[in-house]
Amino acid sequence: MENGISVNDLIEKADNDAKKSYMTRVWSMTKDQIFHELMRVHGESSKLLMQAQAEIERLNKLLDPDDGDIRH
């Protein structure tokens, strides 16, 4: 911690600056631009959810690879 500012404080400031910058850009968009941004964000979130589900399935197989159809 230098000058009373922690790494977490710096990260939070960067996050807040990024949020403010993004919101400023969104507020200046046309309806069509906002729609395209919404579709971009929706696509990215869907991709992240699919990756998370694939990782859950991979980890489940690692935990119990020989279980087959047996249910506990």
C-alpha cells in the first residue's frame, strides 16, 4: 500500500472509470447502435454460459469418470 491507496482501490477506480466510459458511449448511441450492442452483449454472455457449462461437465467427469449410469 503506497500513499494510503491499496491495489483493490486502484482496481475499483479502474472498474468505475471503465463503467463510466461505457455508459457515456451507450448514452450517445442511436437506437440501432444500442440494439447491436445488446446483441453483442447477449452473444458474449451466451458464449460464457456455454463455456461454463462445458467446464462443469468436464469437472464432473473428472470427479466420477467410471460411474456410468449408476446414481447414488
